[in-house]
Amino acid sequence: MTTDAVVETAPAKINLCLHVTGRRLDGYHLLDSLVVFADVTDRVFASPAHGLSLVVAGPEGAGLQAETDNLVLRAARLMGVEDAALVLDKRLPVASGIGGGSADAAAALRALARLKALPLPAVDEVLTLGADVPVCLSGRPARMTGIGEQVGPLPPLPPMACVLVNPRLPVPTPQVFAALATRENPPLPDLPHGVLASARIFAAWLASHSRNDLVAPAREVAPILEDVQAALEATPDCLLARMSGSGGTHFGLYDSPEAARRAAETLRAAHPFWWIESGSILA
């Protein structure tokens, strides 16, 4: 236990692909996804206090309330913490398909574990916060299967940079899954030997052997997402452009941070009202 404030980052989660392979009787969808994280993050601060409280700050925090069902507070209650002051520095857009809420919950779990010298909850408990929280809690490149509870580490990835683009239109996940036409789709094939030799080789394999099954239904909900995809694909040196998760954030992969920064600058000039950030993929 520490008496000092602690801080944990909540990196943006990127679904490089997302295969929907079935649906359980309880309604949860079965997924097969390669997940990585970018150094574009929210942050969660935790410090000792009398009682449990949450303050939401940051440039993307205006529309987010510190209500009792906030995932950061739910994470604290899951750990049995009742005496901590939490601050969420919100920099990732809300309802954007890059796991902002799940990453925040995972960061809160890590911060409170450090603050209170507590063990992290078991996976089945973490899963009650959301299907993406277990993979966000690991914070490492992973293959995520089942409903999100099965998280296996990936081999070392080649250096990659990214641009994240969101048109500032929330895309509610339940609406996207409701519009999904087929829920029984083929799973992701295993990564072949040598595919991680470079960002260019890996991106080419992803383009030809993987997909995001939620793209079509997400575009039904928000047709502007097709414009986001086209804008990213048109940037110089983009190796792969695709929607992450259930939308509406899209990512572009690049083989250097410089290429990603140039692409982000081009996109900001053309689309000044979109949320656009460049960064590196975390190893």
C-alpha cells in the first residue's frame, strides 16, 4: 500500500481484425481478434481518500459523467475499494471502438492494486466489467477469443506506427451487433511463420487473410464511416486502413512514426472537425 497518488495509462485498443464466429445462448457473441495498443491514451489517477469519488477531466471528458455506473467506479467496487479519490483524464473519444471505457476500467484496476497492495481480480470477475476489459488489463498484443475471456500473447511484432481517426459520431455497439447479418463466420487463421518480419508484410497478410465483420453493420448505423475509411486509405504510405472494433474509430498502419505524423497532418487539414491522433503501436 502507498500513501502517494499513482497513475496508470489506458492505451487505445486497436482490433487489427475482428471475426464474429458465433453467438452463445446467453446472447454474448464469440469473437476472434488480434488486438494491439497504441501510445495514445487516457490516464487514471488514484490517491488515498475518505470515501470513493471520481472526477472526469480531459478534452474528451465533457460528455462523460462520474455516475455510479461509470466503469472506473465499477472497477473500484469490484476490488472492494471504498476509500480512494479517482481522476479520469479522458483523451480518447467515447463510444468509439478503441476500448476507451474498457481501457479506463483496466487502468483503474491496476492503479488501485498498486495503491492498496491488492491482487488483481480473476478473469471471470474482470469480464463482468466488459468483454474488452481482460485484454485491456493485459495491455499487450494478443489474440482474443471466446467472448473476450481468452487472451493469448502474440509473438513480438515489428515496429509499427498508426493514425487513429474518429468522425466524432458515437457508434453504439448494441446497434451495430443488432444490424449484423451473419453471426457464424470463419475464425482467423493462425499467423504463418515469417509474417511478422516487417510491418509491410504483416499488414499485407492482415489485408488478405483477416477482416472486421462489423464494418457493414456499422456503416448502416453511421454511413460516414465509409468516408473515414477512404480518407485513411488515401494517405501516403498507408499499409492498411480498417475500422477498429464496432466503430467508429478507424486506424491506419504505417512503417514509421514520421509517416504516421505526416498522414495525420494531411487528414487534419482536410477534416478539421474529426478526432485524429498519430502514435506508435506498443510492443
